[in-house]
Amino acid sequence: MRTIEEVEKHLRSLHLHGMAQTLQARCLQAQQNGSMSVLDVLTELVQDELDCRQSRLIERRFHSSGLDERKMMQDFDWSYNPRLPRQEILELISVKFVQSAADALLIGHPGTGKSHIAKAVAHAAIQAGYQVAYREAQCFFEDIFEATQTGKRKKLFKLFCGADLLVIDDLFLKKRLPQAAADDLLDVILERYRHRRSTMITSNRPIEDWGKLLGDNATASAILDRLLHRGHLLKFEGKSYRLKEASKRLALEKKNN
């Protein structure tokens, strides 16, 4: 007669790690609940395996997305900036716009929560089963330049253009962009628009300035035309959360000293 340990070993050799992790608990549950049939136990074990695989898939998607932290809206202080477009933000967090292949532009003052929202949306999209690519704008252009130089541009564009949601954070944070930035951004946006993939961009510069900042008004117009055709434009106004945190930290340091 086989032991539970032997069955667990066989399950792991078949890569059924979810079932192996819960086998003992399910057997104990069956012993304590005399009405459970063999089919009931098998059903629970199969669901455990499915849950385990889904959890591991989500974890892999998070690590491959480029996100460096898991932002949640529970951490967001709505009271500090009551003028923020709360309803529109919550609609983005629902990630319905990804399903409908819409885009989103988050434009406004520095420190008003644009990056927090973008990361929270990206994390929610991963949880919902979507493939996400997140890059700060500086890294986005650096990655393209490096991939072009090393012959990996096609592979990188497959990631940037194929993800269900692409997030480019803090566009124009640095005024000076790489020489090919306008063309590179246009190539990605056109491809994503053609294949109906969602793009989210945050920036502290108004869209009227994009032509000057990209150094090409026609290219900026083409980019904005695609993004706004099926897109949401959210304007962020108010005080800086970063200054708020800095003031709290300085006050605490002063108190401790």
C-alpha cells in the first residue's frame, strides 16, 4: 500500500505541484467528512492544481512585465487631491479598457499620482490575466536603442507591440530624448493601434507640447491621433504627494532630533 509521501513524490514528478501541496490536507478532509466521495476529493485536488498554476502564471507575468512594485489603490490617498478624476481612474483600474482595446493618457502636474495609478492599473491587468509590458520612458527608449545595436530590435518590438497593455511612464520627464525617439514611439503606437492593443502613457507635459518635445509635429500628431481615437484623457491637478511625504519625513526627523 502506497504512502501519502510516495503519492506526493509521483505528483511532483508529473509536475502536479498544486495537488502535491494539498494532498495531505484533502485526505484529512475526506476522513473527517464521511460524505465526501472519491470524485469529490479528486475535484478538489484538480482545482488546487488549477489555482496553483494560475498563481504561478500571474507571478511569471508580473516578473516579465518590468514592474518593480505592486501598487494598489488601497494605498492611494484620495483626500489629499480631491480634484483628481476619481471615477475615470476607478474605471481604468477595472481594466475594461484593455478588453475593449482602448488607450489612456494620464497628463498633469508632477507628483499627483499618475505613476501610482499606472502601476496599479498594470498590476490589476496582470491579475486579470493580461500580458503587460511596463517601462519608464527613459528605459523604454534605452531598451529600443540597445536592442537595435545588438540586433534584437525585432524581439523587443514583439514584446512592446504584442503585450495586451503597454505602459510608458513619465514620458518627457527628460526634455532631451534620443534622436530616433519620435520614430521609435510612432512605430510602436502604429503597430499597437493596428492590432488593437491598449497603451497607457503618463506625462507631466500637456499634449500641445508633444510636437516640440519630440522634435516633429507631424509625428506627434500621428501618435496622439491613434491614442485619442479610442482613448481616455485624464488630467491630474493638485498638490504633490512626494512633497507631502517629504514634509512628513522632515517633520519627523525634526521631532526626533
